[in-house]
Amino acid sequence: MSKRILAHLTRTDPILGGVIRVAGPLRLTLRDHEPFQALAHAIAHQQLNGIAANTILRRLVVACGKDDFPTPQAILDASTETLRAAGFSFAKVAALKDLAAKTLAAVVPDRSTLAALADTAIIERLTQVRGVGRWTVEMLLMFQLGRPDILPVDDFGVRAGFRAAYGLTRLPKPKVLALWGERWKPYRSAAAWYLWRALELQRAGKLPAPTQRVRLPRVPRKRRKVAGRKKRASGAAKAVARPQRKRARARKSR
């Protein structure tokens, strides 16, 4: 399976193929957590480095879990003071409480139920939780459920890796990256993984130069209907005004 993925990416995108040859085999490791725990971990890690977030999570287990990760009910029963003492901000306490409530209400289902849903349905469902955005759910899809066709275009590392690998001077806009990534389907998760590796290779001085000049796709601009209506209204008003001005000039010349 991995060989087929790499062959597809190399064939459809020679520049990414160069990154693949240097970075080596695909090593996208999956984690085996229930969605509640995975999202609680994600909330803890927001705007923190890994060491600080893991320290907070260990305190949470001690305070609410009795050596196991706390249940949703245990989080709901915990006081704000207890969660704050573990290191969660007020905003993260609110997010944890909302996650726990929505897990008990089955908005956030168990892993087996979630695995049966389509990617878009999972994103729509889990982003109902306070503090959980699209990027967080995309990480869950990639690293918990092993979905093969996820491209987190808002991820800084993915965008920076693309800039490095393709010899760009600026970060690609998310919509542009999404258009370019169409060629990677149905293995965009692997492509994203190699873009993260591209950034590491650049830091190590091992990133290969792009083999061809890159022309990024243009995002089609949407015409503003409001502006169109204004132009039509303005044109109609001018059409009405012309004969009125002609009649006024005719009266003056008499």
C-alpha cells in the first residue's frame, strides 16, 4: 500500500517525489484514543508546547482520573478551580466542559461510531464543540482514524514545507494549496506528511532543489453580485436621466 501511495505522488508531482526520495518511507503513526480523549489532548495543546501541555494532562489525570484518563462525567463534575489548578485557562476549561457534555449527548461519539462516518460529516460534527476547529479535527482524522485523503491547508508546517520544497518566496494561500493538492488525491494525508518532512530537511540542509519551475494555480474570483446590481441600477438611472436632460435643453433653447 505504501509503495502504491509513493508511486502515485511521485508520478503526479515530481517535486514532491524528490522530497520522498530523500525523506524515505512513509511513517504516519496512528494513535489509539477515543475521540473524547483525543480532543481533550488537542485542547490542552492549543497555544502550548508539548512539554507544558503533557504536564497539564498528567495533572488532569491525577486530579480527576485516578490514574486513568478522566471520563466525560468526571470532567463535568470537576470544579473550575480543580481544572484551573491543573493548568487549564478559563477558555480551555469551558472547552473541556463543552466537550464532555457533547460526548455524553453523543454529539462526539465513540471511536467505532465515528469511524463509520465520512470525513466531511466528522468535521461538521466535531467542530460543534467549543474550541475545536477544522484543523483539530483534521489532525484526528489523520492520526487517530488514519484517513488517507486529508490535506490541512491551514497548517503552518504544511504551508511552510510546500514553500521550501517548491522554491517559493512566500507561503501559499490555503485555497491555492488546496487546488495544487488536487493532483495528490486520494493520498493527500501522505503528501501533507512529506511536506512536514520537507521543512525538517530544509533545516538539516538536505532538501533537494525543485526540478522544475512552479506555476501556482489561480483561484477563480467570484463576481460580486451586489456590485453588479449597483451598476445595472446606475445604468438604468442614467437611461432615465438622459431624455429628461434633453427636454430641459430643448425648453431653454426656445
